[in-house]
Amino acid sequence: MIYFTPSHFNGVKGMWYLSNKFLKRFFDIVLCLIALILLIPVWIVVAFAIKCDSKGPILFAQDRRTKNGRLFKMYKFRSMIVNAESMGAGLFNYENDPRVTRVGRFLRSTSLDELPQIWNVIRGDLSLVGPRPCVSYELGDFDTLNKKYKKRFEMRGGITGLAQIMGRNENSWNEKVIYDSIYIDKFKKQGVWLDIKIIVGTVIKVFRKQNIYEEKIDTSMNDTEAAKFAEEETIRIAHLPEDDEVS
């Protein structure tokens, strides 16, 4: 008679998880290479439109954090005026943001500005699905993040994720972190099937053009005040001692 111990089941779970991580990377590369080729006409049209609409480069590069907090350059089609990050609401984008260009509004509403991240996926910086990578300084000092916030860096960042189909920009950072943790736990059980469902959900979300803009915590504040308050609150919560973390 063959007896199965807990270690046998743990070994099977480990093999399941590793095989799905391999499949995840395989599908990332294959799908992105196909998209890269098929979308060449779109790349050309978008690049031409950006150059005709406003001064500045076609692409926007920004330092972001992916798995284990590693920094990388994430690329987007530029949708704002040059140096917008250092003006007004900074990293936040509220409705009727004057920094967004005419072409940029269309790119953001259709998510076409995210297309250059296909190259980030091929390079291994991102996955198609995973926790959305934060800006390098967005959550404050990475090394002192509390356990809840640091968990989202256990997996490679994604172009889209569970948090994006469950609300996108109107979710608070704390809500995004909760969804990211749920995704990481569910992926260990469901594997690439979970990614497929999220990709389908993302496509539906894009066509509906829902939740494109962030929401102010206090509508009486102007964009700059609301962004400063939201930034400080995000960093505060991300570094709360474990016993005080927001659930």
C-alpha cells in the first residue's frame, strides 16, 4: 500500500505552481510577439498622431517597481505634455486634467497608451497579468513597506491585473493591494486560467471605457491639494506597523 504524506501533496502543489509560472511566461512571450507584429499599423498611426498633436517624444519612460522591488523603465505612448509629472497633480490624473493632450485623452480612454509595455513583457520586466507596477517612489521607501504592501511584489508586475478589472482607477491603493494579494493567492491554485479570465475582463473594461480617472478623497480640494493628500496617505498606510494595517 502506498501512503501519501503532507510532503507529497506539497511537492505536487509546488510542481503545479512552477509549471504554471512557466506557462505564464511562455504565453506572455508568444502573445506579445504576435501582438507586436499585428499592431505595427497602430504603432505607426499613434506615433504620427502624437508628434502632430504636441511637442515632445513619442514614448514616455518612467521608473517602476516589479518583482522583489526591482526598478525598470516602463514605457507608454506619451499622453501628457512634457514634464507633466512635476506639475499640478503629479502622478494623479483627475477628470479634465489640463496636462493631458487631445490625442492623449483618446489614448487613455482606449488604453492604447499602454501598448509599448508589450516590449516590457518581452524583456521580462512585466507579465501580461500581475500586480500593476508602482512608480519608484509612489509607496515611499520599499525596504520599510509593511508585510501587506510588500506581498504584491512576490510576482512580476503586469500590464493589467485583478485590481484593474475590479475597479481600475477609482480604487484606493489599499483596495488595489487587497486585490493584488487575492490574485497572488488564487494564481497558486488556478494558474494561467486565472490570467485568461482577467485578460478577457480587461478587454471588456476597455471597451466600456470605465473608471479611467482617479477620484478625489475630498471633492472640495483642487487637483494639486487632492493629489498631495492622497500621496501622503498612501505612503502612511503602506508603512503602518503590521498590527495597525488597514484591512
